[in-house]
Amino acid sequence: MNPVKVSVIVPIFRIEKYLPKCIDSLLNQSFSDFELILVDDGSPDNCPQICDDYAKKDSRIKVVHKKNGGLVSARKEGLKNASGKYITFVDGDDWVDIFYLDIMFNLADVNDADLVVTGHFREFDGKIETIKPKMVGIYDEKELKSKILPNAIYNGEFCEHGISTYVWNKLFRKELLDQILFNVPDDVVMGEDAAITFSYLTISKSLVISSTPLYYYRQRHDSIVKSVENPKIEYYRLGLLMNYLQTKLKNSLDEKNIKEQITYYLYSQILVRSGGLIYDDKGNQIFNPFLNVTPNSKVVVYSSGSFGQHILSTNIKNNFFDVVDWIDIDYHELNIGGNFVKPTSSITKSAYDYLIIATINPSYYKDIKKELSLIGVDEKKIIKINTDINEISQLLVQLGFGNDFKFLNK
């Protein structure tokens, strides 16, 4: 029996509500020469039974049941069982376009590409947003080394990736992925996708980036709220990822470029998880990234995403500024410390000193800033985030990160 052209790997854990839609979207592909590998990572719900039931109906499905070991281990198990020339990953709570595999495979086949990157849709609370890569084109090995890798993690604007971290909007060549995925430690539990994607780029010789959106990423309410129970544990986990990336990139990039890219990436992740304001063990503030914002300032927070939620949660504990309004175009019911998300129009009735756009993505920041100006927001009140590389480097040392980006202060 000849190997299939594409193996689709779906790691599965506690997503029984969403899994049938994911599997159905894959079985209904216009492209038929593929296998679907469902990896049940010890899911305690009805997911194992759902997988087995589908496998009885379609011979293209392989089901792997394993003890829970996390996302990286599930992907490894899927790859061990894969026979396709190319590999793609789909998260079990997402779904794909009917031409997903057809277009991905043809982009790889026509260009003999080691990696294919496409656009995607972000679905949140019934609203769908189209996300398209910026660096559309075909890149050979020389261009990969000179244009892509030096800007892959940080493209010069804080903090935007040149190549998205996600593995789920990409198609990988199996023989190369075998060299990367099995080396990623299972205990990398933050930024697992980044560990794979950016490492894979270092051994790729050809890349195709398409703006065509084919993948539907579901942003769930229950996945967006991630409370920081212990900052040191988070820093330790982030340090594992950053150290791993540094190790993998050192043979492809110069030391200065690696340091800059990873420093900004680490800083951005710390900001999102800390709520921006960073405190020591004794509750003393050691860093305020919000330029010009002073204690007791009246502040409006834009965005009910992870960063916005953490800003409010952190401020409840430390009471640094006075949150007078919390707004978002993705309006939905959410309450943190008595602060409820309101539609953006409510800002016209607010008296405030500053407005924080809670995003680390410069493209989103610019678009939101432009939209807010249309409803009368004074752009001078929209704060900027501190991106001074020297101050950021000093902060990382103060927090306990070493030159190798490992967190030393557990």
C-alpha cells in the first residue's frame, strides 16, 4: 500500500463539545489522499468514544489512545503513527475549509516546499475575523536565512512575528518534522507551537506563504481566561521555551539578532501574563510598561482578551490605577472585580486620563487606534508600551532570567 500524501494529526483532550465538527470538516475534504490520526491524550470525557465511533465509519481514520502527557507528547505520538509525505496539525476544537488539504498540498507540491503557511479565520463569540500573513511569497534557502529567520520571531515592530507561531495553519514535510518534533521536550508547556515552528524553519530550504485563509481557529471563553497562580512557575516555563529557541537558532543567526528577537518575545509573554504591571514577591512594583500612566490615573482598558483580563486582575490586587471603563468590539458578558465589558460606544460617556489598548500586536494596535479616533477618542490619551531594549533587558535580569534565558530564581 502506497503512503498517503498528507497525514492530519489531531491532539484531543476534553473537547467533546467541539470534536465532531472538527472531524466532519476533515472527512468532507475535496482532497481525498490523506489519513486522519486522532490522538486521544487520556481525555476523561466522551472524546475517546467519539474517536472510536468515527473510526468504525471511515477507514482513513487511525485512533491512538494514550496516557495523558500533554500537547507535545500527543503530537509526537501522532507523528509516530503517520505515513504521509506531509504533515498538518488541527486542534480538535477548531475546523477547516473544504479545500484546506487540497490547497495546502498543491502549494507544497508545485513549489517542492518544505513548509507551507496560510491565512486563517479567528472565530470568537460568533464573530469571524480574517487573519492573513504579511510576507506572502515563495522563498528559497538563501532567502529563508536572510529574510525570514532574522524576522521570524520579531519583525521589527513590537511584538509581531514575521511567521506565526501556530502549527495548525501550516503543512510540514514529514522527513524534516521527524528531526524537530521529537527533540522538543515534553515539559515545554508554554509556546509549544513556537518551539516547533521556529526550530523547523532553521532546517527548511523552501517556504511558501499564502494569504488564503483555510483554517478556522475557535477562540473559546474557557480557554482565554488563564489566571497566573504563581508567576515564578510561569517564568520558569517561559524560560524553558526561550532557552530552547536560543539553542535551535544559534547555528542560523548571529547572537545579537537572536538576543533581540527572544528578548522581545519573552517580554511580550511576561506582559500578557502579568497584566503589564510587574511586582516582586513583597508586592513592590518593579516595572510599569504603560508610558506616562501614573498611580491613580483614570484608565479605560480596551480588549477583553487575555491581556485585558490580566490587567484588570492585577489591578484588583495592587490598585495602581482607577479603571473607569472596560470596552471591546468583541462585546460579551464578562465581569472581573465588578468591571463589566461594555461596547466601544460607551467610552463617549467616560471621563478618563488614559486608554490602554491591551494588545502586543502592532497591527491590531494601529487598527484599533484608528477606529477609536473615529468615535472621538483623543489619540494623545492612548498610551504606548515601553519597548526600550535596555530597560527590558534589565527587567529580565531583575526577574531572574540568565543570559541563556533560563529562569534561575524558582
